[in-house]
Amino acid sequence: MVERIVTAGARVLEDSGYQEASTNRIAREAGVSPGSLYQYFPDKDAIVAEITSRLIDDFASAIAPALRQAAIEQPPAAALVVLGAVLDALQQQAALLRALVDRVPAVEQQEALQSVRARLADIVYHSLATNRGALRHADVERTTWTIVELTQHLLVRYVLDSPPIAREDFLADTTHLILHLAYDRDVAE
Amino acid sequence: MVERIVTAGARVLEDSGYQEASTNRIAREAGVSPGSLYQYFPDKDAIVAEITSRLIDDFASAIAPALRQAAIEQPPAAALVVLGAVLDALQQQAALLRALVDRVPAVEQQEALQSVRARLADIVYHSLATNRGALRHADVERTTWTIVELTQHLLVRYVLDSPPIAREDFLADTTHLILHLAYDRDVAE
Amino acid sequence: MVERIVTAGARVLEDSGYQEASTNRIAREAGVSPGSLYQYFPDKDAIVAEITSRLIDDFASAIAPALRQAAIEQPPAAALVVLGAVLDALQQQAALLRALVDRVPAVEQQEALQSVRARLADIVYHSLATNRGALRHADVERTTWTIVELTQHLLVRYVLDSPPIAREDFLADTTHLILHLAYDRDVAE
Amino acid sequence: MVERIVTAGARVLEDSGYQEASTNRIAREAGVSPGSLYQYFPDKDAIVAEITSRLIDDFASAIAPALRQAAIEQPPAAALVVLGAVLDALQQQAALLRALVDRVPAVEQQEALQSVRARLADIVYHSLATNRGALRHADVERTTWTIVELTQHLLVRYVLDSPPIAREDFLADTTHLILHLAYDRDVAE
DNA sequence: TATGAATGAGGATTCATTCAT
DNA sequence: CATGAATGAATCCTCATTCAT
């Protein structure tokens, strides 16, 4: 039942955005009565939050293999592998992603997004800390913050805005940015 | 009167975001009757658009001197000067900026934001084209896109999220990113 | 519920006419919330349309027996029987009729009224065509149009304006008009 | 000034009907300020009433010659002359007539219309009274009422609905109706 | 548990009217 | 007189939410 609601909600969100996604419409789309929504969710925003949260879980599963592989690679290759995987995952969910990023007021989904950001930050932080000696400077937090913001934003906008940039070029640039931000000098790319 | 409406609208937006900003509330806050709103604006979104547009004009004025100075500097210093000015301008308007960026569905403000982005892109494009010979690669469009997205996002998030990063460090990192993305090798920073 | 809304709507219409009949007022009069109106009707005009439509159905039922009887009578008696029945039916609903005819802009109810007129026209046409040989002239359409307009208007105004004319005299005059328009010479009245 | 307002009001009424004819729009169309309307008319309905009233005066002037001529003719010819003149006058003002008859709730214009009806009734009454001896029955009031309603309605609908009936046929039928209603037997037509 | 009819506060917008200038 | 900015009550309608069944 939660399943049907979430699926229908995502569909409605994709089709029409947050404002047009009335609870009645989600219920109808789910083949469920409006009342039933409130047996599983306290209010409308909770449904959106659940949708966001599931999207994020999907991403996590989708990039898990890449993360495992990255763990046994050198930074440049590792970054490329991970970024490529994230990009693929985002492309897969472009429609819902657009609905969530561009059509839902950001506050509604901050909790959920904070969690992604936190996971991403952990990975980056750990990776940087491991190579602490080679960093441009010792402030790992600072570099982590910038990398997370940078990466997340560029990937999302690349998927949503489809700028006229080839995938490999885009990934190369992003990798270049990250590595140059983190490390003192050119790492073999 | 337009003044009062826009001011009140901005205040309401800052306090409660787009969804809560009803026309009646804006009117009340402005000490004006609901009908008066519609003598000056065709609908609610036009009010929000005007607020956004004024914010953008403020930015433009605020950074104009920096842009003039940047025109007679070398890239690294130029970038620093401009970024610093933009950062100051954003700090000045942090409250309204937060309301607009985080609490208004992106679609509602796309026209206004596209215009800023376009102006920014022009400046960056021109600057890159001028130093075309020294670029990492010839695709100026591509570099422009990345720089614009990158810069805008990092600056806005720095202002809105206040990460524990010193202003000079943040500006240094951002400048570093931009220059390394654009130019083949280290420019004297 | 539809019942309550329609009843209340008719009452409000009778009391105050179309312009004053706000949806909120109809809802209040029906002891129902404004929202409920829109579960059963797409908009305000649909309510008025339903009221009109029911009025018309009432008429249809009320005059059905007379029509059956008329089918087995000669023209003069047939006309008298039908007109008398219609007059009674109109008298029954005088209040609502007044509201609809005099206080609703004609355009709002044209669909509904066209349907009555069409039914009436069918009956008249058929009746004339049956006696085609005796007609003043062969243009049945033309006579039908005039009879329908004539009859409908006179009956409605008689009911709404209560001119100082006895019922039997009024019916006699109307019958006289119709028969003389249709047939070449005096039919035994 | 009254002139401009009335002219503009008529234009707006013709174009869009009563509901859409806002005072602001009439003022704009008249090139006059909304405030000025209220120097000459107590409220919106007074403007509509004045428009109606002028339309009626126009009719009166337009048919005056026909009435004079009718005074020196025998009933059948007299009726034809008058009806023809009225029909012409209505055709001239068809657009405004439609706006007034079909799109203004009847109550708004009853005063004005009562006056026309009264004038018409006077003429008919006088004409019948003059030939009292030949009437089908002595109740002149009764016949007057029916003729007035009958004539007015048929002429207006003929103009507004353009039924597929030739002008001369329509006039012949209407004359036939009136004369047969009034007089005992066929008058030479 | 599931329903879905019912809710009602609230939304954006209109427009006849006023009144200070 | 003429103006027109300002009014604000009122309009139609929406939709997140509730609750008796």
C-alpha cells in the first residue's frame, strides 16, 4: 500500500510538479482512497519525503559497486568510476529528479537531502583523509564541503540541463576540478 | 506603492516562503488592500518576479565596480576581486536570497535566474575568449558552462549554509578551481 | 446531497436571482460546505443548469398525460387540453420560473431551453404534418416556428405577469391564434 | 459626457454582454475616468437603463412616420406598415438588442421595457377601441395584452434568431395573427 | 483497516464604488 | 468638474485533512 502510494506520488510529481500534486490526485492515481494516505503518512510532505528518500536509496544501491571498485583504485581512476556511476544513476531517474530538484521548494526535502550529502561527505572525507599527506592543505573538512557541493550540483545540472558537453569531457572536467582542489599538484590523470 | 508591495512581499517571502506568501498577506503586510496589488501586478507571480528582478539589479549594481576593476587586472586577481564582490553582495541579501533559492520552486523564477546566468556567462565567456591561447582546451562554451554553474552554486551555498570555512580560504579555493579548470597550468596565484 | 444543493439553489434563485446566488450562499442555504458543491457539480453554472433541467423534466411529466389525450382528439380540443396542462404546470412552478426566465441572463440557460423548444417544436411539427392538407400553406417549418415562439411566450408571460384575463379566455385566445395561423379556415372551436 | 459614456457602454454591451461589461471597462472605452461615471449615473445599472432607454427612443423615432401613415389606413395595411417599420428598426439595432434581451437579466431593464410596452399598448388599444364594433369580443384590454406580447416577442425573436422565413411571409403571418385575434372574421388582407 | 463523502479555511482575483486631489 | 488610485467585500473555487461507516 505504501508502495502504491509512493509509486503513484512519484508519477504525479514527475508529470506535474509539487504544486499540482494534490493528495486527492495521488490517491486516485494509486487507486486508493484519500483517507488511506493518512494511515501511512502524517501529511502530504511526508509522502514527498518518502519519495525523495527512496530515490536516494536507489542511488545508493546503484553506485555501490562503483564505490567498492573505487576503494581499490588510485584517486583519478577512482573518482572517474564513481562520478560515472553517479551520472548514470541520475540519468536513470532524470524525470523524478527534475520534479524534486526544480519543482519542490527546497525546504520540503532538506532532511532527505542532508542525508545524501552526509553520506557523500563521509566517503569524500575518508578518501581525503587516507591521502592526507598529499593534500594541498590540511583542512579536510573544507575540501570535503567544496567537493560535495561542487560535484553534486554539477552532476545534477548536467543531467537536468543537458548542456552541449560530451559525457567524457564533462567527467574529465569534474575529475580535474576535484583532484586539483584536493591535491597540491597534478596527479596522473 | 509598488515600493510598499515589493518590500512587504520580500518580507513575507523571507519570513515564510513562497507557499505561505498569499496575496492577502502581502497586502496586509504592506498596509494596502488586496485590490491594490492588482493595479500594479497582473498576478502573484509577477510580484515574486519583481522582487527577484530587483534583487538581481541590486547585485548588478553592487558588483559593477569590481567588474570594472577586474577588466584591468590579470586573471587570478580579477577573479578574486569579482568573487569577493559577489560574495559581499550575496551576504547583504542573505535573507531574501534564502527565501528565493530555497523556498520558491525553481520553475517560478527561471526567467529571472536565466538572465543572471546569461550575464554571468557573457562575462566569463568573454574573459576566456580573450585568453584563448592559454586555455586547457578550445571548447570555451564548455568551460563557461562549468564555471558559471560552479561559481554560482558555491557562492550561494557558502552564504546560505555558512560552512566553517574562512572567507579568504573559500575565495582562494573557488579561484583555484576556476583557474585550474580554464588554464593549462598554474597561473601565478 | 445533490438534492439539498439543487433545492437550496432553486430557493436562492427564486429569492434573489442569478447574480446574487453565490456558491457560498447556496451552500449555506443547503446546510452544506462550499466544497461539497464541487463534489457534485463542476461549477456554479452546472448547478443552475441542473435546476433548469429538473424544472423542465417536471414540466415534461406534468404534461405527459395531456399529450397522450391530445393524440386522440381533434386539433381544437387537443390544443386546448395541451395548453391547459402546460399552463397548470407553469403555474405550479411560477416562482422558480420567474427566477429563471427573468433573472438569469438568457445565454446561461440556452442549452436547457433549446431542448424544451426542440421537444415542443417536434410535437407541433408532427401535428401539423399530419394534417398537411388542411394547412394555410405548405411551409410547415415556418408555421412551427411561429407557433412555438408564440405559445411559449404567451403562456410564460401569462403566468408571470398575471394579466387581468380569465384563464379560459386566455386559453381560448391562444388556441384561436394557433389554429388560425395553421389552418386555412375556421376549425370548429 | 453622458453621450460618451452611453455610447461606450452600448459598445461594450454589444461586444461582451452585461456580466463582462465592467464599469472600469466602460470608462476606459469612453476615454473617461471611472469616477466620472458616478457624476452622471448613480450606479452601473443606471447606465444600462439609460442605454436601454435611448434604444427605445430610437425605436420610437424610427417608427413614428409609419405610425402616422397607419393612422390613415385600414387595419390590415396599417398593421403591415407598422410591423414592417418596427422590424426595420429592430434590424438596425440587432447587436445592441441582442445584448440587452439575451444577456441582461430581465429585471435590470424592466422599468425601461415597461415604458415601451405601455406606449405600444396605447396605440393598439386606441386602434382597437376605434373599431370596437367589429371586434371578436368586447374585452379590449385582453386583446391588447395578447397583441402586444405576441408582436413584441415575435419581432424580436425573428430579428435575433433569424429563422428561415422570408420577411414578407413573417410579416404576413404576424398580421394575420393580430387581425384574426381582434376581429370576428377575415378582414380583407 | 479502508473508505470516500464532507469539510471549511483559505487562495487568487475582480470590480462597483469612493474620495482626496 | 474630473480624476484615478485605492478600496475591500465578495466571488468562485481548491485541497489537505477528518471521521463515521
